[in-house]
Amino acid sequence: MKTSIKQLTTISIILISVCHLSCTRSHLDLLPHNPTEESYFKQESEFTKAILGVYAKINDVFWYRGNPYACTMPVYILPGDDITTNESNEEFEIFGNLQPASDRVTFFYKVWYQVIARANVMLEKISEEEGIYHTPNLKNYHKGEALFLRGYAFYNLWNYFGTSPLDTARVKSSEQFTPPGTTGTQLLDQAILDFEAAAALLPEAWDNANRGRVTKNAAYGMQGKSLVFRGSATQTIADYTTAISVFNNISGVHLVTDFTDNFAWDTENNEESLFEYQATQAFGFDNVWLPNDFDNAVGNLSVYYGYYTYDNSSMWDKSPFFATSKLANAFDANDPRRDLTLDFANKKMKKYVLRDKLDQVGIGSINNVRLLRYADILLLKAEAVLQSGGSTAEAIGYINEVRKRARDMVSGGTAPADYAASETDKSKIMNWIMNERFLELAGEGQRWIDLRRWQMQGVISLDNAFFSSNTSSMSFQSPKHLYMPIPNSETDVNPNVTQNADY
């Protein structure tokens, strides 16, 4: 996708919004300067550009926004027990001051609904086209991409907000302006359906010019992951057994030999990666203060790793993020992942910055965020086997596969050692899985959503002490803080959406 995505820099994507302009008779015969919806979608290439416009909106989740404390990356980096900060008023670290008026919560919420809106437009346009597509299977691929990206948005909305509206049709009338909120796992239910449908349509792989676009493996991976998450929330064995079947459809991927290849700019889209955000080189000029939404190329598609790089010039003298003492001490001292993940002496993070490449301004990074990789899948599969009553030895085998990759990075390595395959204590094995996810996925933005679902499942009990925060202001409350607040921008205009409890 890195090559293809650059094709969008000179057009104004119709998917961004529909502007309502007042008209006079003198205006009616004037032709627009940019493509309109009526004039667009006349060529196969325009459908391709538009589908890439759905991917492009995800850029906002990683965008620097000119100030790291306006960026939304802390929403998923900070709330867990792996990463902390010295900022005593950081809302995603201490929870107590997290409010519906939060700019970052509002922006994060809005981005996913914009992804959904774009996907819904594309699904409508694809269903209505007649005779435009001529490349074999491309129509199905585009539909699969739109479904996958919509599903990924619903997946994130459920994990962070839980009860926001379910929007599966293009908004065309005022009656659709105030959809009701959801309950239970409705958002996740739709994500699972979207991933399942996407898997039946997407290709096994793309050519090199389109590397990074989603594939069957990505859809199978996210469908299975969502099923495990729903199984955690509802304690439904059928979800775990279905997840196993879905994971078994994944093919052609494996753990890479070098753990750090999963976080380096020069080994992106490798054999372990199922889905990642495609950062890229800067266009003509770069301006980190302005968004690049493909209607006007003002900069690069980049990721802000300043939270981990300790660059005070880009951090505005705010505290960087670093590993908790809990995380540092959880590693075996001889586990190679420890010193590749963090500096044990000062807890500074190394993931994504050990082998990074900055953009031309030197603030953003062109190093892709790995959103789903095979190590994650193996540990989820271990959990699904265990929770469905399957073979404990099989579950332990998947954990040991991840641990073996780690120790094999050192000649004659002995740590982390394999867990005993003869163990049958389900609670003990579940603790092994949770601990391995803690170590393997540390600092990758996975920890909070793991903790949330395990709390819902009842296998852990979250309280202030659990988080190992570096601040003294921690005031986590359960179940309140298992959800982010629904933004005021939603509840103020939509009477059918109920604010999450206790906000």
C-alpha cells in the first residue's frame, strides 16, 4: 500500500465529507473545481483510490497533531500496567480526571466513526456499480477491505467505549442522525460479522506495489481475536472453539527469528505481521501541525514515537512514557526480550525506537505500527484452547513456541525456559498466558484491552495497586473505568445515546 497510497495526493476524496453550500441562480451552471460524487466513481482506479481513502483515516490515530499531548496514541498506550509516566495529571494513566470533555477521547471516538462512514459509502458504491470493474476479483477485494476496516473500527469502539452506536448504513437522512447506543457485545458482534465476510472476499496476498493492504490472514486473525475477546466478556465456550477454527485458517505466516524485526522500519510487513499501519515517507513538504487526510498533502503518514524516544524538543517538556517497574521485573534477567524491550536501569522503552527512521522533520517516524502479529495469535489460540476445555498440553505448546523464539535469539540460550507440558491446572496455565502476553506484547498498546476483558471475565481484579503507576494520583474505579466516557460531542446532540455509567 505504500506505493499505491501516494496516488491520492492530488484529489479531494469525496468520502471525507459532504459540504452543504448555499446556492444562487448564478452558481448553478458553474462546474466544481474538484471531483464531485456524481462525477467520481466512473473508473476502476477511482474505486481503488477511494478505498485507500478509508485506510487513510486511520492516520489520525497516530498523527502527532503538533503536540504530543493532543495525539491519541496515549489512549491505548497508557491505561495498562506495562507503561507509565511521571505526569501526575495524565488522564489515561490516573483515570480519575478522565471526563467526557476530553479532547483526545473525542478525537479518538470521532476517527473511528469517520472510518465507518467512509467504509459504508464504499460498500454502497461497490454494490451499485455496473460494469466498471474489469480486473478479476478486484471488486470483491475492495468490498473485503471496506468490511475489514469497518470491523476494525467497531472492534476499537467496543474495546474503549463499549456502548456507542452501531452504524452499518450510509447516512442519507436526518432520521439517521441520532442512532441508539448499543449494549453488551453488539459492537463486537458486528466486528466479527464484518471480519468473517471480509475473509471470504480478500486475497491471500497483494503484489509488492500494494504491500500492507489487508489480506485473508488479517481478517481471520481479527475475527479470531474478536471471538476470544467476546468469549472473555460473555464466558461463552462456543466463541473460543470457533476462534480456534478461524485461527487454523491462517497460513503462510510464522514467528520471525529476530524479535526486533517486528518493530523496525526496514523489516515491515514481514512473515510475522498480519496487519500494520502503513507509515511512509513525507510528501513534497512536511508540516506536523497539519493533518494529511489526502485532500491536501501537507506532510507524511507517520507515527509519533516521541513518547518512547525521550526527545524533549518534541515532547514540549512533558514526561515521556517508560516501562513500569512491574514490567521490568517480570522478565527473566536472561530473557533477550527484556533488553530489547526496555533499558532495565532506567526503564526507558526501546521498542519501535531501537531501529527507527524519522521523517524529514525529525518528529514523526516512518516505522509502521504492527497492529496484529502472529505471536499475538499464538497466545490467543492458547487461551482459546484452554478456555474451551481443550488439551492443556496443546495450549502450553503455543505459549512455549513464543518463548522458544525469544531464547533462540541467543546462542545456547536457556531463558525463557519452556513451561512444563504436563501441567493441568487451568488457573496456573491461564496465568502463564497472561504473563506471556504481558512480556511479548509490552508497550504495543495491547495490554489495556487485555486487562479489561480479563476483568470482565473475572480472572483478574483491577485496582490502583494493580497498575504499578509511577504517579501517586492513580484513582482507578471498576467498573467505571473499564469504559472511556462517551464524548459530550455525541451525547449533547444524540438523546438516544446514554453516557457510560458514573461519568
